Amino acid sequence: MKREEMMVACCGDLSGKVRGKAFPLAQMEKRLKRGVGWTPTNVQITCFDAIAESPFGSLGDLVLIPDPSTSVSIESEEGAPNENFVLGNIRYTDGRPWEFCTRSILEAALERLQRVAGVTLYGAFEHEFQIKHLVSQTDGAFTLGGFQKERHFCEAIIAGMRTAGVTPDTILKEFGAGQFEVTMGPQKGVTIADHSVITREIVGLVARELDYDPTFTPIRDPAGVGNGVHVHMSMLDASGNPVTYDPAGKHELSDVAGKFVAGILKYLDSIIAITAPSVVSYLRLTPHRWSAAFNNLGFRDREASVRICPVSDISDIARAAQFNFEFRAADGAANPHLALAAIVHAGVQGIEEGLTVPEATQEDLSLLSVKALSERGYVRLPQTLEAALQRFEGNATVCGWFPEGFADVYVKHKKGEIAYLSGKTQAEICAAYESVY
């Protein structure tokens, strides 16, 4: 049987899933101009492929315009179809960005950062995931042997990333059963999130070739470890010079970086419905899991929501170029473009408000009373998705960062996701998320 090679134009949606339409690869040039047709109500397809309450109904037409800078083509082995996909932006048919296009929302947030502070975001994602059939709790956390057992899988991922234009950084056997972490080199602007999406897709592609089944779910079992997403960030000036580091600044943060971090922490409890957006995300965001439970800054502390990362005095890279901070209150249920947009908007809000760099915590905040936490400016982050959504939709400043109507649609989407899980046990809910992420 003959086959014709296809390209898939796709985008990350509110559920964090990558959806799209395939067209003949030979049509690439014209599709870069015309795009492929898209339906507004698609935005309300939840991660469980149920449609949440939609304001669009059966009405409306949009186009998904591919961005050729994100095009990925990977040659497959043994006569299998090649893997071709390209990310894009959803637009109205007159070319205007659609209000619910997550990539366009991130572009708007990055433009705000440039306009307010004159800097460009420079960063990278780290992803943790698990291979489902590897269930042993003693399969060699961080060991050479643990890596060697899956060397073929790991090396294929790294090769796929490089072919796709993503700069590989590291891949390792993590602590949990069948758990790995893959990291990528830093990029500027929207490419930071593009490469996160592409890397996750490549992990899935390689896994399928090996008959593996990976999951990026935030947590498979509350008794086990979780899978987080960490976003490393720094800033560059117009000449490409790093501007995050100031040896005289508090915690060595420059003025602009310090205010940016302060903004993230001030608004964290109201954006976490976007960065950790599943029901099971909140089983992971608890104290003593090396995740994030409070809106605190940490100096090299992996229990902090924002961590100032270490620099090496013996590196061949200048200290200022190494210096970065890490957002840790995110997971793989989040859309990378949308999560990064929320983080950037919060940071820019901190710059606009001239916020002061907070103190870095060096203690177990879970031991403090609510009163003691409040006196020091800390809050316990929401402990359910419902509570997180209430804080999001109840914060007019945060909702105002997004296009008109976005907050209402996003909350309806998430309530549809919650409704799908009604009546299920905690174990069944964990299994449901494991099956879709």
C-alpha cells in the first residue's frame, strides 16, 4: 500500500495536550500562509477528551498557522512513517491572534516584559517522567547501572532532541520507580516553551518505537514520588548580555530580577491553577516532597517555589551568565506556553509594582502556624484544584493579564475536567491522569 508523507500542524491547548491536523508535506509552503482550519470549541476539550461548557457552541472558524521555526522532521527506522510536526498560532481568519491561543498569550506576556523592563527572557524547562512498566523501587536512582539499563532509550531521546533543533543538556535515572529527568539548553522567548513541548513529544515518540509507555502525570501514587516541571529563567539585555546577576544585590539578584521574582511569589497562589492544573497536582505540592508548598524563595533549596540556583567558580562560563532562578511549582499537566505566560506576567507585575526581594527561607515552613506564616508574608499554596481556581478567578489583577474572556473559559474547562472525575476514588483519579499524560 502506498503512503504519502504528512505534516501535522499543532498547538498546545488549555489541557496541556498537543492537538492538530495533518496535511500532505508537499503542501507545506501554502500551509505556512493559509494554515489549517480550527474550531473554537476545541479549546474546551479536556485532557479526558470530554468537552467542557463552551461559550462557542458549534459557531466560529479559525486558522492554525504553522511557525516554520518549530518544524520537526525525524526519520523513522525500518520503513515506519517519518515523524513530522510543526507548532503554530491560532488566529482569526483576518489574522488577529485568537484570545485562547496559548502560544499567542505567551508572546503577549514576553512583549510586556520587553516593554516594561527592556529585557528578554532566557530559560529552559526540566521534565520528569516515568516509564510505566518499570515499577521497581530499587532500579538504581541516579546510578550508572540505572542509566545503562535504559541507555538505548535515553540516547534515542537525546538524538531526537538534537534532530528537532532542541539543544540536549542532560538525561538521568531519577529517584522514583522508572523515573527519568530530561533537561534542555536555554533559549530565548517563546522558543523556551516550544522546546518543552517538542521534547515531551520526542520522549513519547521514542517510547512508542520501543513499545514503552511513558507518563508525565504529576503523581501516579500518593505513596510514591511525583513528576515535576522546573522552569529555569534569567534575563538578557538588548545586546544579549545577562542582567540577572548583581553581586551587590540581595541574594545576588539584580534589581529587575529581584522584582520579577518577588512578583512571582506575590501572585503564585493565584497562578498555580495554570502551572499545576490537574486534580492530582495537589497531591504532589505538599511539604517534604521536594516540590513546592509555600510561596517562598529558597537559596539553593529544593523545597522552595522559586529557587536561586548554584553557580560554579570553576566553570568556563562567567558567573553572570550562569546565574538563574528556578520556578518549581509546575508539572506536566500544564501547557508550557500558558504556564510560562502566567509566570512572566506575575514577574512583570512585580517589576511594575517595584516589589522588594523577599528573604530566602532556610527552615521548614510546614512547622509554622498560619499566623506565623502570615506575619512573614507566606501563604500555604492551594491544596486542591478547586481552591486554586477560586484564587485565580478571584484575583482581578491576574485575570486582567489575559485576554478578555480567557479566565471564564479556563475555569469552565477545568471544572469540566473535575466533573469527569466525579465519584472516582483517589486511586482511580491517579490512574485516569496517568493514562492521559
